[in-house]
Amino acid sequence: MKHFNVFDADFEYDDSDPAGYRSGSRRLGPELDGSRLGATVYELPPGQALCPYHYETEEEWLMLLQGELTVRTPHGETVLRPGDVVAFPTGPAGAHKTTNRGTETVRLLMWANSDPSGYCVYPDSDKMTYWAPGERVRIHRGAEAAYYDNEPLP
């Protein structure tokens, strides 16, 4: 049986993440050979947010392991403490953003069902990401295309 300890994780940081969105992560799926669920442990320094405010087609859960974390949802902001668990349902009701407004580094675990196709909406910036096997598209919402636009005639 493979196992992974979230308190012993080493984190990878993406140098392309802008200030305000710098976090370290370690995906558990590859470590544990998971395929139907995705899980990631994150390290979030003070003053940083994990992702922009968003909702998606995948149900996500979060467990705070260390520090204090401010979570924005459609109902306002809540401060979580270690041991707190929250679920973000699919669609607009599950919109969320996680920000470390404290003075110590936050460690959190997030997991979700792993959909091969789906979408994510960013209400603050009016963007949308769509993914499917071998394809990922991010667009600004607003320009609607007619059903037959650019379709060849038979």
C-alpha cells in the first residue's frame, strides 16, 4: 500500500505565478496512483491567495492543516482554523477563494472528483476555462457565437 504524509510534503512553486498568488503544491494522485479523485497539499505564505475567486464542475473539499485561512464564498468571508473542513459544491453556489491573511504559513489539503471534461468560471474577471482530454481553453466571457458561425456548408 502506498502512503503519503501531508505534514512531510516538499512543495513545488511555479515561478510564473504573480505576486499575491504564490503558493507551493504537491499533488497526491501521482504519489498514490489515484485516478478518480484528485488531492493536493498546498503551502500558502502570508499575503498570498491560492487561486482567483472561482467555481467549477468539480466538487471540491478543503481541510485546513496549519495556520489561519480566510475563505471567501458567495456568503461572505470565514476564517478557518486547523481541523476545519469545508465543501464547495459544483456551480455558482460553490464559488470560493482562499487567502492567507495571517502571519504564519498556511498548509491545506484540497481534494475533488477528477472530471476528464469540465469548466471553471472566474466571476471577478469574467473568464472561463474549459478542459477535455487533450484540450484546455481559457476565454473572457461575453462574446456569444451563433450556432452555425464558421461552419462549412454540406
